[in-house]
Amino acid sequence: MPGIFAFAETRDGELRKVSHEVVTGARRIADALGTEVHAVLLGAPGSGAAASELAAYGADKVFVGESGAFEKYSPEGYTTIIANFIKEHGCDVALFPPSAMGRDLAPRVAARLGVDYVSTASAVEQQGGGFVVTRPRYAGKVFSQVTLSGKPAVIGLAPNAFTPTENARAGTVETLNVDLGGADFGAIVREIKAAAGEKLDVSEAPIIVSGGRGLQGPENFKLLEDLAEAFGGKAAVGASRAVVDAGWRPHGEQVGQTGKTVAPMLYIAVGISGAIQHLAGMRTSRYIVAINKDPEAPIFKLADYGIVGDLFQILPRLTEEVKKMMS
């Protein structure tokens, strides 16, 4: 049975959250078409232990390729392996995660297969003999639709378009036999160096404490770091574009249209007025708490809970209460 292909990404031998997203999206499409989800996981020896996670989110079959050659991402090698898999299994749709790897791999696979590629999809539906892909445009203010008539439809998902939802299947696990000699590993990544003091990434954190110009200076982000730490390793610090442009925080923490799109369970916006560009990157958060001294700040229109007051007085007290709650 032709299935819906889902690429499962690993990092350091563990599945990334984006893998749960892409399998969740594939499951929805497969249910509508009455077909199966075929997930492919490539990684170093031992990575296959994560196959059960993919089954929990809706994968009917998980094909595992384990080799030292897969420990680091190889654009040419991965493209050959994935394109061959999609052709051999006759997949109608191929979904890729909204990660750096997914955005690099998906168009390569489409080019190798000679089909069109559409990125940042928030919904995929079958119409007639093709698939209609919905994409957000202009910071989510409008949506456009693109019809893919050729098969397979190679699609890259928008960040956090599909909230990971458990939908357990038996999830049979099969070994993906790969001819490494013919996989064209022309470029090989020897080493990936993480930034010093790397912390939880805002795109994957369940809780984000984000700051804006209301903090008045980079030194005051220590208040946000203390609050994030109080959540016991579950929170990351985010920032508005104005803060990043001012050099107060690194670009990797920027949330918004020109930064990262996030969808945590809890988003705490501190000293952020709520420009449309910032709202576009965090509006899908499950719960939004806004702290701002201006009662007319646009952020309050989106927030589930709002606190009007001096953040320099509120944050220390909030941090202490969170510490008590987590202890």
C-alpha cells in the first residue's frame, strides 16, 4: 500500500520534537486518504530505539537505517537514500520537518524526483487527483493555496503547524537496507560544534520567557534567566526583534516573523508591546501571559492573562512563586 512518507530527524541519537510534528501531520493526511504512514529514521547505531516514539504518534511502519555514515547529516547521501525510498514505495506525499535539515533535504529530494516542492505548509488536503497545500503569508495575515498535481507531493511543513498528538499504532519496525557505496556521500560532515553554553532552544521549549525593550538593557535579562531557571530546565529565554537588533540577545533567541515561530504550552511576554511581526511568531502558544506597564499594549489583545505593572517588581516575585511551585 502506498503510504505517506514522513522524515524523522534525529540529533545526537535522539528524535527531535519536529519528528513528532511531521508524523502527526502525516497521520492526518493518511487518515483522510485511508492509507498508512511510513516513517524513515536515519541515524547512528542505536538510533532505532526511538522507533517506538514514531509509532506512538501515528507511524504504521518505521524504516530504520543505522550506520556510522548517518551520524552526521550528508546532503547528497541522504537525498539519494530518501528519494530511492519514496520511488520504491510509491508514496503519494512526502513530508519533511521545518528544521534546517528538513529545509535543506526536501527541495533536494524534489529535484532528484523531478517534482515540485512547496514549503511552510500549514495544511494539506487532497482535491481531485492532486493535493492542495495551504501556506501562511505576510506574517500569517493571509493564506495562499498551491495545488500539486504531480506525485509524490513533496512538502515542507511550517514551524509548529501540527501540534504533536499521540495516535498510537502497532508500528512495525523494519530495517532499511542501504547500499552505502551507491549513496553518493560526496560531502561528509566530520564535526558539529555547538555554541558555548548552549541551552534549550526556543523552538522546542515547552515554556518560553521572552523579553522586549521594556527590560531597558541587556543586563536586566538576568531576571528572565532566573525565571526560566525556576521552571527546572523546561523553559528557554526568548527575545523580540528590537532586542536582538540592539545586540542585547543572540539571534537564535528571536521570536517572530524574522526569527523563530514557536508554539509552547506557556509563553510569558515581558516588556513586549506586541508588534505584528512578533505576534506572528508566537500566537499559536497554548497559554500567553503578558507583563507590561502599558495597559493599551497590543500584546494584551492576544494574551490569556495580563499583568499591568512594573516588571522589575513583578518578575522577582513571580520567580519566587514558581520556585515554590516546582519544589
